[in-house]
Amino acid sequence: MKKILFAIICAVVSLSATSQENKLAVNAGFLFPSTLNATVGYERSFTYGNAVELYGEIGNHWKTGDGNFWKGYYWDGGIIYKHRLHRYKNGSFRLRFGPQFGAVERKFFIGIEGGFEYSYVFQNGCEFSIIQKNNVNFLHGDTFRNGLMLGFKIPF
């Protein structure tokens, strides 16, 4: 009986030690040309600091003129693999890449996203991230988007 209780306690301790593997990621920023962008994602961490993120985003490629601000909106989603390049005392630097799909002005597209991410981990487990993002999209006119995004990740 003591061995079973000890095994259960060890299992609970190991589960609580890995409880920060799942994170809710929220990012926002500016992309070139003239684009506002917001992203919400679910990040799952793996060994050695690598991770996978399933995300959805919405953006607006605004145009000048009266009433034209919301005419160039887009939405997309995808999956990103994040390969850790360097680990710091309280942070990490990762390479991000993966496929995406979505729609802009009622035209569907597929694309590839790549870039870099620096994350700083606070003592409570929350993270602050700076993301350099590059998108190459096919099947419509908004082919290239690149820029910077700031965000945070909340463990759950």
C-alpha cells in the first residue's frame, strides 16, 4: 500500500511539474504593407524547448479614403512549429515556420509563415514574446506580409 501511495504522489508531482506545457498565446502588431494583425493560439511545448502552435488570426490591410478602412480585412489559421535556437536564463529564441490557410476579400489562399520569436518567462510562468513574422501567400493579390508583433502567453 505504501508503494502505491508513493507512486501516486510521484505521478501528481510530475504532472504538476509539467503543467506549464500548454499556453494560450495572444499577439498583436503591425505588418508591412499597412496591415494591423491580431493572433490567438494554443501552444504545446515539447522537450528541449521546441513547441507547436495552432493559431487563428485576423488582420486588416487598410486603404486610405473615407469608409475604406475595413475593406481589406483577412482571416487565416494554421500550425507553426517552433524550433529552439538558443536558450537564455529566463527566455528562449526560436525559429518559427509552418503552413497557413485563410481568406482575404472573399478569396481563399494558402501560404507559408516563417520568422523568429523571442520569449521572456516571468516568475509566475507567463511569457512576453516579440515575434518577427514573414508570410508568403498564394492564389490572391496580398502575397507578402512581414513585420513585428508583441504578445504574451498564459499557462493553463
